[in-house]
Amino acid sequence: MDLSSIRNLSDDIKNNIRKVIVGNENVIDLLLVSLICSGHVLLEDVPGMGKTLLAKTLAKSIDCEFKRIQFTPDLLPSDLTGINYFNQKLSEFQFRPGPVFTNILLADEINRATPRTQSSLLECMEERQVTVDCETHLLEKPFLVIATQNPIEIQGTFPLPEAQLDRFLLRIRFGYPSESEGIDILKRFKSDQPLNDIKPVVTSQDIVNAQNAYSSVYVSDAVYKYIIDIVTRTRRDADIVLGVSPRGSQALLKASQVFAILRGRDYVLPDDVKTLAKYVLCHRLLLSGSARIKDRYAEAVIDRLLTQVPVLTEEMRFKELGA
């Protein structure tokens, strides 16, 4: 699959999603970036913003298997991964796959499950496999976890640890719709549910082909250095205790490559990196106690660091591209 085909595929999915979701163009683009990158998404916002609806609409736009899990405190790891049970008819143990054996998994309110259950997703999110009773079972491609959580509610929740957050390619927040978007939402959902009319526009194999092809997007040495400069600053900043790991810098590179395709280019610009930085890096940071006391947020810290890192000039950019 060539890069123009990836963009056409993305446009088809985006147009299909627009039949249900009002506004949130940036959120839809980010979700597509994560899908093509083989990454996972953490949708974080207050209840009623359409997080679950967006995940379901994406899943219905692709001819693939979709499963939804409602995370609760009593959910066990085996409820996700599956179990070996004794089949009395055959007189042998057989593996019964859990809901993670799917293409798109919606982990609804993931922070309501205990850390023990949350950690059962670590292996499948990173290695695309599940190990039960010393036996490893591979997951089918594509495999995407879309997790939702309410960042405001604290009672009955278990905050995701850094190791779990680091498995997510992007953390996305919706924000409230504008007045005109709010009116459109009321009109669209006044009498029916448009999600019921959504049909697949691409196949799961199309997604796999796109995942195998996007890495051909050109990245100059200057862009590589720009990414590393940003990541290095997070490790030295006084407001940050835990900086971005190498996995985070790789995530930023991959996301920037797909974002460039969505913008109609076959090469990455520093602006792509700059646009995606807060979505890729913020949830990978651990702010210092003094920064939290001063009500500083990871987004504000990343914005500040971006102003301190030199950006490639137009002359240097075209020279790198061989123009």
C-alpha cells in the first residue's frame, strides 16, 4: 500500500465517523494516527462527551471484530485474558479466550478496575500476545485498545500507574462542544441513533497494510534531533521528576509520520512533531511536588519546553529534503 492509499483510507474512515460524531476533527485525526501506528488510545474527559460513542463508531467503520469491557472493581484478570477450563466431554483442559482476543477493544472506565486487573493488559498492549498458564497465545492484527476514564472522579477509582500509561500512544481530551456544535448534536440525535446506520468502509486487512507501509515516510536528521531535543529537555527540567523514556520518543516519531500522511505529505515537518508532542508525551511525565503545588500541568510544561527547543528553519528544512 502506498502513502496516498493510506490517506484515502483515513479519509474514508473520517467521513464515516462524521456521520455520527459532531466536531472533534482533531480528536478523530488523532484516533486515526493511533490506529495506523498500531498504538493505543486513552480517551480522558468527563462523562457524556462521546468517548464511548466515538470508539464504537470507529469500530463499526472497519470490517473487524469489536468488544467492549466495562471495568469494575470486581473484574478479574482472567475475565479479560481467558482461562483454561476442564472439558469433561473430551477429558482435557481447553483454553477459552477472553474479550482481549479481538481487533478493537473498548476498555470503558479503565481506572475503575484494580491494579491487578489493569496490569493484565500490559502484555497484550505491548507484545500483542497473552500468556495463560505458561502458554502464549498471539493476538490477531490489527489490535487496538481504546480506554476511557473520567479524570475528575476519584471515589472508587484506581489511578493508572506510569508503566500502564506508557503503553498508550496518545492521551486525548475532548473538551466541550461549541454552541453551534451543541445545536448540531441535538438535531442529529433528536429522533434516532445514527450509529445504527454506520457500515464498514474499510477492511481489517486494509488497516494492517497501512500499518506496514507508513514507516516509509521520510524523516530528516534534523527532525530526529528535534524529537530527541524535546525528550532530553523533559529529563532535565526542574518541574519534572520522571522524563520521557525511549519508548516515548519512538511513539512521537511514529505518530508524526502518520500525521504527515494525513496532511498529504510523504515527509515529516517539525510542526508535525510540535502538534503531537502534548498528546504523546504528557501522560508519560511525572511532575515534581513543587510543580503540582503551583498548579502546573504537564500540558503547560510541554508547551514551555517547546518554546525552548530550536525549530528547523525553512532554508535548513528544504536543504534536508534535497530541494
